[in-house]
Amino acid sequence: MDNQTLPTVDAAEALRLVGDGAVLLDVREPAEWVAGHAPTAVHVPLGDLPSGGFAPAPGQRVLVVCRSGNRSKSATAHLIALGVDAWNVAGGMGAWQASGGAVVDAQGAPGRVA
């Protein structure tokens, strides 16, 4: 599956799906995560994903996000190859925040997308 045919959701739909129980997987680097992330997201940097650092429940929908949507495409393709119901979040955390999604820093205070 190439990156052009990956299942993709926009940020507004991602917000709705997370509210309905989907997992938001943030694959950005640790410094990006610390600066600002979605409060309910799970953090596994892209480089750690192949080592099995993330195992969703069977049948769990996973929405994959990075800063702009490029790294998350690679992560989404990897997860799909493992049989995970994974979807790329178009526009990444920038779009998430622009669509009204909360962003907090490591201390839970308002964060910024880095």
C-alpha cells in the first residue's frame, strides 16, 4: 500500500473518533511531545514503532498523528501491514489544534505544536 492510498481522516473527524474511543497515536519525537500533545494521546516515536512499542487492543481503531502528517503516513502503513485498523490524521497536530483539539505540555498546561 503506498502513502497515496492510506486510510486518512481529517482533524475534525479525528476529534470525533477519539471522542468515540479511537486511540490517538502520536509518533513525533520526545521534544515535540513535551512541547505539546493531545491529552489522551499515546506517545511512541516513529523510530520506536517497529520494535513493538505499541500494541492496540484487537479491533481498536488507531489514528496516527505527527506534526504535519508525513511521519504518520509511514507509521500508518507499518501498522496496517501488521493488521491494525490504522488511519493517518491529515495535517497532523497543526490541523488537530486548528480544529479545536486540545494541546497540553508535559505538565498538563496549554502546550504548543512543535
